[in-house]
Amino acid sequence: MDALIAAEGFEDALREEVAAVGLRATTAAPGVVVVDDAWPEGLDPVFARQRLPGCARAAGDSVARLAKATFDLLALPLDSCDHWSLHAFAWPGPDPADPSKGRPALVAGALLDLVHRHRRRARRRFVPLDDLTPEQAADLSLAQVLLLDRGAALVSLARPARLPVGLDPDPRWPAGVVAVAPDRRAPSSAYRKAEEAYARLGLAPRPGERVVDLGGSPGGWTWTALARGARVLAVDRAPLAPPAGGHPLLEERRGDAFRFEPDAPVDWLLCDVIAAPERTLDLLDRWLAGAWCRRFVVNVKFKGTARQAPLDALRALLARRGARARVKHLVHDKNEVTAFGLA
């Protein structure tokens, strides 16, 4: 079985996504959905913050006993791993992305102690999270320990699946939570969505690249490109706020983001416009059909709980246009998802 974890309030969206691919799901804990079979290989679960492939349940009424039960599940499989790393976290938790806090850290410490004492080969091949590079992330096995409560956990050990863009799960981010550095200069907090998309994509605007930001006001997404030295054309009916507004690398154009067409292909399309999902999908389709951008980050907002139909349409659009892309409900997304990739 596989376990999928969803952001608070989006468990129903995740269960609907599971049902859409013909799998049955049960809820193991708040935000934790267990499917009775393996998740389809190569299909990226949009509303899953993290996936635990091939997981099993461990139980113990103390940290030591829970760690021992986890070790019993992992010991033999770890012997065959070239390199491996470990995530231990609770969901939901106060800070699931920080592996140094709370009971998960105690279980992880006890588990690693057992590995060090009883599995010398696996001990030598362990890669601490702080030492993990993007290159290593693609070539190691990831052990995950998800605490459901004080005495029970779901345990997984698997190689990440290679997707058209990135990995699932990605060993760099415990619980699938991408940490975004605070930026008090940004005109709005929306910059965090763009920054997470760049991290997952493994690419970001570079000095001298040409960027179009549709619906750019007040400037959060524009700022992420300007701060990296890219040249930005922002299209909106409203002006951008400083420090994006007035920046020497910025050109502002008043107008309708849905009618804009570039004079020549650009390096990046950014779009976080507030609109019905059908309009945003039509916009993205025109840009991809016209080969107007090399890379894109586009946010698609939903109307209420009607999510599956536009999500299916978005996936079909990306497949039809041959984009190497992902669609994810990002950490800072609300009732929306973000598509990012290479055109």
C-alpha cells in the first residue's frame, strides 16, 4: 500500500484524486490517506504533499519500542541499498519539515542508533539530510517514518520515482514541505509560491533572461525574477508596488493579461492571475501552442470544491502540448494548484 498526505482542508480533494485513478482509499489519520494498492508509476499525485510508497505499519508504546519495530521493517531492505537517507515526521505537526524537533526526532535517533549497532553496511551508506545534494537525491533510497500518533507509524523505504520534472518523493524535503526563505522586500507573500515552484523545477530566472508576468500586480512573482537579475515585462491593469514597481529591469504594461501576446518568445511565463480556471487554462494553452515561452510557472485557481474536472483538463493540456511539467498543490497554495515546467 501507499500512503499520501494532504494539506489541512484538502483531504477530500486528495481522496477524489485517488478515486479518479480507480483506487480505494482509507483515512489513517487527519490528512493521511492510505490507498490499498501502489500508486500508478509516473503519475504525480497533485494534492499529496508527500507519498510513502510501499509502506507498512509499526507500533510501539515507547520511543524505543517504536524505533525497534521500525528497525525490524527496514533492517533487511537497507542492506541492499547503495545509499539512503531518512525522514521522520508527524502529520499534521507543528513543523514537519524540521527533522530535529519532537517525538519524530527521538524515534529517528533511536532508529539510527539501532542501524549503527546492528547494520554496519547500512550505517556506512547513510547520507544525513544536511549533506544531501540534488544529484544524490536522485540516486538513493529514502526511508520515511510517519508518526500517526505516539505509538504508531507508517514506514516506507523506496527509491524516488523520476518524473518529467523532479522526484516523487523528493529526499531533500521532509514531509514534502519546501522551505522558502523569508523575503521582507517582496511586495506580497505570493512570492513564496513562485519560489517553491523554482525549487521543485530545479530552475529559476537568471540574469539577463526575459520574463513575462501576467497579472503581475502587486509584484510578488515579478520580484522573484527581478531579484535574480532577469528583465521582466509585467502586464496588469494595476501598478506594481515597490521595490518591484520602479525597478530598472521592469517594464510595466497596463492591459488585459488574457489578451497579451509577446513580440518574440521569452524565457519565462509567470502567471498568478485571479480568474476562473478555464480562462487560465486557455491562456496557458495559447502560450504553449505558440511556443511563446521556454519555461513557465502558472497558478490555476478553483471555484469552490469543483477541482477534479479542471485538474484533468490541465493535465490533458500539458500532455497534448508535450510540456515537461508537474502540477502540485504547493505549501503556500490555497484553493489552487501550480503548474510548472519546460515548454
